[in-house]
Amino acid sequence: MIAAALVAHTGRMLLGAPDRAADAPGAAARPARLPLGTAAALVGGLLGGALLGLTTGPLAVLLEHAGAVLTAGAP
């Protein structure tokens, strides 16, 4: 129930309200589409983040040891 409410509300925030007829009161102009270059940059950033997440996974032990050295072994 909570997940459905979150999806419904965030869907409207991210995607906008459903289209109204152009002559309906309060109807706004259709928003501009996302340019291809911007979409490519966003997708590239997401893929780059995913790739970094996958490749730094094996470094977790090294990072834990470095953190232990910096914090003098405090948990």
C-alpha cells in the first residue's frame, strides 16, 4: 500500500500530470522533450556509476583496512 502511494505521487512529480485537452481551463503548454545529448549524458553517468560500483567491490577489504588505520581500529 505504501509503495503504491509512493509510486503514484513520485510518478506525478517526475512525469507531470496527465495531459489535458488544449482548450481545457488551466491547460498548460506541453513541456519540451529532453534533448538527446542530455539524455545520453544522464544514462552515461548512471552506467559509469554502476561500473564503478562493480569494479570497486573487490576493494572493500582494502578500504576497510585503510579506515581501521585512520581511525586507530575504532569500530
